[in-house]
Amino acid sequence: MADITLLYVAPGAGDAGSGGGVPDALRRAADLEVRVAGALSAARDQFDGAIDCVVTAYELPDGTGIDLLAHVRETAPDCPCVLYDDVDPGTIDTGDVEGEIIEYIPRGSGDGERLASVVRDLVANRMQVAYPLPHDEDERLTALARYDPDDLSVTEAFDRLADLAVEHFGGRVAFVGLVDEREERFVACQGTDWERLDRQDTICTHTILEEDLMVVENVQEDPRFASAERLVELDIRSYAGATLTTPAGQTIGTFCLVDDEPRAYSERERTYLRLLADEAAEQLELRRRLVEAERGTESGRTESETEGGREGES
Amino acid sequence: MYGFDSGLDLQPVSPGTSVVITGPAMSGLTELTLRLLACGDREGLIVLSTDDPADEVIANYERRDGRFDHGRMAVVDCGKARETTSEDGNVRSVTSPTDLTGLGIQFTSLYEELYRGGIDAVRVGVLSVSSLLLYAKEFRNVYRFLHTMTGRIRSADGLGVFALDPSSHDDRAVQSIVQTFDARIELRETDGGREFRVRGLAEQPEDWRSYEPVAPG
């Protein structure tokens, strides 16, 4: 199975008899699965959550690579994009997306080996994300995977803790969130029904770089978040988040309070929030041990059944 | 390794490193940044200038380091019509510091040209991150831009030197942006002159060290 799924977009790409127009190095690479599109509209149709990187020509029959960049940033904002063309960079019209980033690799006469190398770097090093990354991000994500986040929403203990927080602080929303590679998933949420947010739209992705907790008394006055439209849409005007840390020291999520008006948090309130976060982290740890013990039992049972079967055969 | 002029008490740093220099813009921030960008004979250079026109950057650079070699050195400035402004294509412009898309395209295309020209050690300077933050429509776009640059510098074994004047920004924003880099050099002015100290680089002096400026700026 390929490590990276790539969307390659160029006029004529995919046409029969031309090898699809895809550079040889991309077609040869065992670690790359290449999907192709010959136009902007086809690229939009093909672009989904499985795509790890987009490589596009500038001029497309029904638009430009910059138009595709705008679509990618709206749909899957962390996905890296590359312009692969020989057009003079100075003539590229960046139009309405002049804050977004796309790499430029000259097509030249090579077989695309350099392009393949840049694509691997972009994906592996998450080079086009729009938020700060912890220095131990890979280890952090590995740790998070051990807590089985796909199934965590069934855990009622987190709902009770979030409920307690809303009652105690009198705020609008309390939640337990796990910060995954591309999104934050809410495993408990009281006061609203959020399920997930793109990571770049969350304050929590900044909180996980803190040692303890982060308070933003007025989101609109904090330059890091003042221009974030999604926070305005969700009516998040103040925020307090405490980190959820594993026994090994990896921060995998946050316990948070948000309100629809600016507010401050006293030392006592911060201490209480810390307590709630510690309790949530302990619940996560207990649950991880339980799940691993169950898996161990099942795996042991399977092994003994297999061995029993073999004995029966002999 | 990337070395520095002997007037600075700095040990060479490893390829792939990106350093932010923080200090007052009017007290030698540009001067110190350009000194760290002074290239060896076989190194390449790309400077992104948000405030000063390219010819001024080149004049400043030459005042400290001798010749600006167009065969392996390039400048992208902001504020002119987007067009190639030199015959060799190594002096370029984007319309404004808000056009991070254009800056990113010019930066990566120049890096690729140096790479294809066989230059595998490249120093990259940004003068300055402060202006990018001031002009950016969204703060997070600056993150994405800086991640792209530091990521490219890391994977291509380059050296990044980024100038930032903290006094122009909210402390929270500065702390957050500084986390993007591998190391920080703090600059300050004292009664007797100028001093710097290093944070985050192995085998470098962490205490304040004085140095002599080589030219105003």
C-alpha cells in the first residue's frame, strides 16, 4: 500500500495513450499512489480526505492551479500544494488567495524525481500547516493513537466532567478535546454539539504547546485568533484550556471552557480547571489500560484457541 | 556547517537550522541579520525584504560582505508591480507584503533554481517577520508561510535567519511565532554598544556578548 496519495492535475492528465502525462518518477514510486485530473472541476470532484498532497499545473482548461489551491484550503486546510509548471513565477495571478501558500517546482526537462522528493518532504514534515507544531509532534501523535480516539465518545465519564465544569463556572460550553493530526475531536461537549474542528481553527492546538493551561480572556483582542472566522461563527469570545497529559508526558488534548463573552479566570478557577483536566487525563489512562488488557485477553484467547486447534489436529 | 564572521562570538551552526533574531528594528536588527547571512564563496543566498527595495538590500549586503554575486544570490522585495526586475531573474518583486502566496512562490522557485545550479548550501534571510505579521490578513497565514520556509530550509540543509522586532507586536503573538524556529538570538542596545545572546543552539554562548557593528543600520 502506498504511503502517500497524490492528486496530479494538468491539462490532458489521464488521457489514454499519453501515460496520463504524469512524470515518470511519480508513476514509478512504490510509495506514491497517483490520482489524475485534467481540469479544475475534475480535480475538485476527486479531492477528498484521502489526498495527502496536490500537484497542479498553473493553467487549467477551466481555471488555474491557484483556484484549486483556494478549494483545497477550504476543504482540507493542512493538505500541502505544489505548483508544477514552467510559467514565469512573476506572471502568476495570486488573486483572492494572496495569504495562502503553495510551493513552486519548475517542471523543466527532468523525470519528476525532484518533485517526488519535495512531495515526500512536504507530507512527512507537515510543511504547510497554519499553526505551531510541538517539537515532539510525531511522538505525541503516536501516544494519542494508543488512547483509541475513534471510540472515545462512548465514555460517559467525560460528559459528566464537562457537565460539572459548566455548572461550576457558569459558562456556555465545556468540552474534552483530543488534538489529532489534522483536527480536534470532541469526546465530550456540554452546551453545544461540536464534534470536530479543523486543527487550524482551534485555540487548543496552541494550548498543547503550553505546560499547563492557556487563558484567552478576549479572543477578539488576541492577534493569534482575532481574524479566525470560525471562532466568530462559533461565538467563542473567551477561552480557558488545560492540557491533558499522558503519564509519559505527551500532551494529547485539552479540557476547555469557552464563553460567548470576554471573561477572566481567577487563580482559584484555574486550579479547579486543572483538577478537572487531571481527572479527565486519568480517565483516559484508565480506559487505555482497560482496552489494552481486553485486547491482551482476546489475543491470548485467540492464541490459545489456535494452539488448542493445532493440538487437536496432531 | 554555516560559519559567521569573526567579529561575532558565534560558533558555526548545523545545516537545516532556522534562527530568529529578535531586537529593536532601530538598533541594529538588520545589520546583525545581514552579518549572519554573509555567505561563503560556494554558498547561495535568498533574501526576502518586506520593507526595503532590493537595490538597498544589495547595497547594505555589499557594505558588509563584498560582492553580491547574481549567479548565486537573489532578493525578493515587496511593493512593486509583480515582475522580474533584473536580467538574470534573481531580483524579483511581489506587489505587497500581504501577498504571501507570491512571496512563497518566488522563494521556492529561487531555491529550486539554486538547487538545479548545483548550489546545495543556501542562506535564507527574511527582513522582516514583523512586517509580515503587521500586514497579514490572517495571523495563521504567517504560520503557514514560516512553516514552508523553515521546512524547506530543514530539508535542503540551508540556514534561515529571520528578523523580528518584538516591540511592534503583542507578547503572546511573539512567543507563539518564536516557537516556529529552532533557535533565538536576542539583540539589545546598552550604554556601551550592542549585545546579543543565543537560546536553543548547542555549544553557543548563552550569556550576553557585546559586539562591534560594522556599519550603521
